[in-house]
Amino acid sequence: MVKTIRGLTLSGVAMLLTTALMLPAIQTHAADAVKGSNIEQGKELAFSRKKGNCLACHMIKDGVSPGNIAPPLVMMKSRFPDKNVLRAQIWDASKRNPETAMPLFGKYEVLTESELDKVTDFIYSL
Ligand code: HEC
């Protein structure tokens, strides 16, 4: 009986110790994941002049001196509940407006498909 209780307590302590030791590692890992996430990478692509350059025309949160010839990209989930519709808009804006001033990022391969996924993830998060 005593042996069992002691055994339980010991394994309980061991578990606590293991968890405590692993916690910093888990936290560091999570921080890395956020830094390298699709949303973060998508933001870099969207803000980069050589890639998305969305700020030339759109106001986007955190963006410096944005243009205003296009609608501000805010509350995207309520305007584009379906993420695929949002992606399609960025892929080829001429589908919705044949006269659009917006570059056809996917159609003209300004962005690769995987870059487009990341930009969409970022815009969808706004
Ligand atoms: C040269 C200007 C220009 C650039 C650069 C540009 N857009 Fe646009 N965008 C527009 C215009 C103008 C519209 C308004 C609809 C239209 O005329 O096609 C628009 C519309 C949109 C819409 C639809 C907004 C709504 O509420 O209907 C989204 C989403 C969008 N753009 C995303 C982007 C993203 C993401 C980028 C960068 C990868 C980008 N745009 C770069 C001009 C631009």
C-alpha cells in the first residue's frame, strides 16, 4: 500500500518536472512558428514593392504611406467569408472588373501559387 502511494507520488513529481523542463522549449517553438507563419510571410510579400506592392493602392493595417485608389483592406472575413473567393480576386481581379487597375497577380504570375496562398492568408486575417 505504502509502496503504491509512494510510487504514484514519485511519478507525479517526475511528470511535473518533465513538464516544467519542457515548457521553455515548447514556448520557443511556438514563437518560431508564429514568426515564420504564412500570415507573417504573406504580410512581407504584400508590403514588398517588388512582390505584392498592395500598399501602392490599398490601405492596410501597419502599412506606411499607402495609396488610396483602391478600397482599404479591412474586415476581410466579413466582406469575403469564402477565402477562395478572396484568393480568386487576388489571382485575377479582371474577373470581377474587366477594367481593373489591379495587377492580375496569379494570372500574370507576378506571385507564385504558394506566394498567393500566403498573401491570401494575410489579407484574410485583416
Ligand atoms: C495598382 C493598384 C492596385 C494594386 C497594386 C493592388 N490592388 Fe487590389 N484593387 C485595386 C482596385 C482599383 C480595386 C477595386 C476593384 C477593382 O477595380 O478591381 C482592388 C480590389 C481589391 C480587392 C477587393 C476589395 C473589395 O473590398 O472588394 C482585394 C481583396 C484586393 N484588391 C487585394 C489586393 C492585394 C492583396 C494586393 C497585393 C498583392 C493588391 N490588391 C494590389 C487596385 C490595386
